[in-house]
Amino acid sequence: MEHNLRDYFEKTLKEVAIDCVIFGFHAGELKVLLLKWKGTDGWSLPGGHILLDESANDAANRILMERTGLGEIFLQQYYTFGAVNRYTHYSEAELLEKLEITFGKGFFEGIIFRRTVSIGYFALVEFDQVSPAPDWFTDECRWWNLADVPALLFDHNEMIERALTALRQHIRNQPVGYNLLPEKFTMPELQRLYETILDRQFDRRNFQKLLMSYDILEKLDEKRVGVANKSPFLYRFDKLKYERAMETGVAFSM
Amino acid sequence: MEHNLRDYFEKTLKEVAIDCVIFGFHAGELKVLLLKWKGTDGWSLPGGHILLDESANDAANRILMERTGLGEIFLQQYYTFGAVNRYTHYSEAELLEKLEITFGKGFFEGIIFRRTVSIGYFALVEFDQVSPAPDWFTDECRWWNLADVPALLFDHNEMIERALTALRQHIRNQPVGYNLLPEKFTMPELQRLYETILDRQFDRRNFQKLLMSYDILEKLDEKRVGVANKSPFLYRFDKLKYERAMETGVAFSM
DNA sequence: CCAAAAGTGTTCTACCTACACCCATGG
DNA sequence: CCATGGGTGTAGGTAGAACACTTTTGG
């Protein structure tokens, strides 16, 4: 990642940005990764620009890798945001002013700002595997509960909303969990993930029956210990079968 | 639409294009509208660039209006194409050379070509209502049967494929037909539309039962005459109910 | 011993699927 | 009168939805 704005802009497409809604799941809550911009109280999604010799999908993967350290994970384009004015919270002028104060006069010298269209991606990542890393113009990078997300810079609140809609659509046809849960997990944990994403409750028996019918789960001989109730069995995804199910699709109908 | 490339480029975003897959339905065949570029034997999807004061969605609507004369019709963004090299059939150099021969030396003077990312939209339009109109750098605009589409410029074959996938996904959750069929149509015609899009056959009785259950169709007291068999009843969409069904969604499960 | 949460199977219902005969029209 | 294609209803099967009691564990 460049530390000089001009250099960075010369190597990238200027009118196209990439923004990633990175979903994680922890303690029964769906979370997104957000960055706080230096010298402002404004938060945004992790994003960036496409290098001239890089595809949009590669750029999204690179950005994800830079923020989370993770590669090879589920990442999907879901919508491109092309409104004329994508600034909310702060106007463009206000934001530029604040950044100039923080980074010094001349920060934007030689840079012509044009309107930017942003390609939205959403990613599903394993919460514990992520070490959130701010970049050169942000000073904080952390998980937020979906319900607590504040007013964000640009149109990023709308981006999260649409990403959630896309995720809900996604979960109806493809299995979800491989990238969001730790390697071993219990059936109630998986159920809670589905319940959180879809914001509704399922019957335990029906849920188990349906998920087992996908033939992507391996029931282990281990149980989770240390809980003040009957020990639940641990499960693990069969990666090959899971990937096959991603291709052929499944019907989540409850 | 500008007739001077430089002027046009100064008023638009350069690195972002819009391409529209315009679907029509006629004589039991699904069709797309294609344009032939002057001075080449290359066909492409109708497309264009976003004006500086226009949203991406507005641009797509404008392009659709320019090519078909239709507004207020179903148009949906489905994917953004961001590969590094989106030229197939002809390379960028070959294409520019041909265009320079046709439009004269100096046609590209003062224009810096950069890589372009393209936002794909698909539209459903009523075949008979469309008067295909070429634009200033194309000399033909006509319908092609989906099966007969030739090798296109850029990545437009892939765009059509993905649009078809998006349409097939769409038809499973939303009613389809209002924009593709004439005002009055028979149940077998509607069925043939569904069969063509999904490339499979349905049982007449089951199809009728399911579509009527959506409560979006009005059975008329008229029949289609002039066919060498029993006259089929005519139906019409109830626009209000149709729009409500678009919002709430339907389950097409056969 | 109590509270909390997990394990487990069956019944009912609704919807999807399969299926066939008669009728109207034009040629 | 014949060929073509449309109009119409029912029965069976499958899959989704509803539902409760017992067991294990930690405190």
C-alpha cells in the first residue's frame, strides 16, 4: 500500500473504488470490520482502488488481505454504487478539509478529485483468525456489531444494508459457515449463525435434519466441554463436499 | 448523444462504462438487442458512459431509452465486469485501427484510453414496442436470437451469459412477463416465455395453477382468434398487483 | 438438586407432481 | 372430418412445519 497519495493515484483507476463489507460472527453476533479515518471521527468500510494491472476481483482480495491478513476466503461482488453524490455524514469539502489538516497542506496537490463509482464486495471471515490492521490514513480498525454501526462516511451504511440483503439471498442457495465459524463447532452454534443472519428462529430438530441432509457436515466424536448443560457434539465441514455444495447449490427452506 | 468523441469523453466518466443486455421475446424465442460497429464486422451490446451529473442507474436508463425508445421499464444491475483485459474477438489495437479508418485520422486525438470497468444491466422489454436505433458509431441495431449471438466485441458474450443467469435467478423470486409480453396474451404464451427463459417444459395445468395463485393476472372475456385450434383466453397483468408481487416476491417452484 | 441447554422422532399438512379426456377452431 | 392445441380437476407423494420429553452438565 502506498503512503503517498499521488503515487497511489497514478497506479490506480481513479473513478472506480472497491469497498468490502467484511462479516464476522462472534458470541452470537454478526459483525462488520470498520476503519476510523485519521483526524476525523468518521468510520468507513475498508476499501481502495484497483491497480492498473489488476482485476476488480483481485483488488477486492488484496484489500481484504491487507485489512484482515486473510486470503482464499469467500468474497463476492454484490452491487456497484453509482450515485452522483455518495457523501453523507460529511460533505466532500468537509472531509477533504479535515484530511488536509491531519496530513498537511499539499496532501492533495496535483490530485484532481472526480466522482467515484464503487464496486461493493462482501466477505465472510472467521472472526478469531482476523487481526484487524488500519492502513496509512486510518488509525483504528475494529469489529462492530451490526446493530451498533454508527453513521458512516460516504454511502457505506447503504452498502452494509445491501450487503446484508445479498448475504441473506446467498444463504438461501449456498451453504454458509465454512468461512464464518471456527474449524469445529456445535450444531446450536451453526444454527445461531443462520438465525442471526436471517433474523429469525428455527426449530432445533428441523434445522439439524435439513443441514445434515446437505451432506457437508462431519459429526465428530468430541463434545464441547465446560458448558453448564449437556455437552453438545462438535461438527466440522467436509471441505470437498462443502465446495461441491457451493457449486451445485442447496435449498435452505425453513 | 454526442457526435464528437472528445466532447463526449469530457462530459463522462472515462473509466466506467455501462452495458445493457436488452431481452425481448418474440415468436417463442428469447432475443437480445445488438449493435454493429461502423467499419467493422463486430457486434456489441448497447452501452455508453455515465455523464458527470448522472447516476449509473440513470445512465443505464438513458442508454436503454436511446436504443429502444422505451422508458419506465424493468432494468436491473447484475454484475460489474472488471477484468484487466476485456477485449476478445479484436484486440484493443485492432479495434482502434479499424475505427480510425472509418472515422478518419485524428478521431482519437487528445483522448487517452484507459482501462474501463463496465457495469452490466439487463432489461426486459416488449418486443413490438421497440424501434431499434443505431447510434453515431454503429450502423445497425437489431434483435438476435439468443442461440445465434455471434462472437461479440469486448467481453460481451460473457455479459450475456451472466445476464441470463441473473434473469433465471430473478424469475424464481419475482414475476416476469409484464415488460416482455404485449398487453394481452394467452396462458400458453406466458408459459412459453417461462419455458424459454428457464429452458425446460412445464405441465400446462400446474403452470396455470401456480401463476394464477400469484393473483397478478386478470382473465379477460376475450379469446385469441385466428388460430387453428381451440381459441385460448386472453389475460392481462393487473399492474398494481404485479408491482406488489415484485416487492413482496413470489416463489416460482416447479 | 436445580437450571440451562442439547439430544432425539413422529405426525400432520400443504404444496408440488403426475396424469387424461374433451372441446373448439381452421383448414 | 381431421389435426392441432387449449381448457380443465384429482389423487398421491414428498418435503416442510409443528411439536415434548429426556439427558447431561456445572454450579
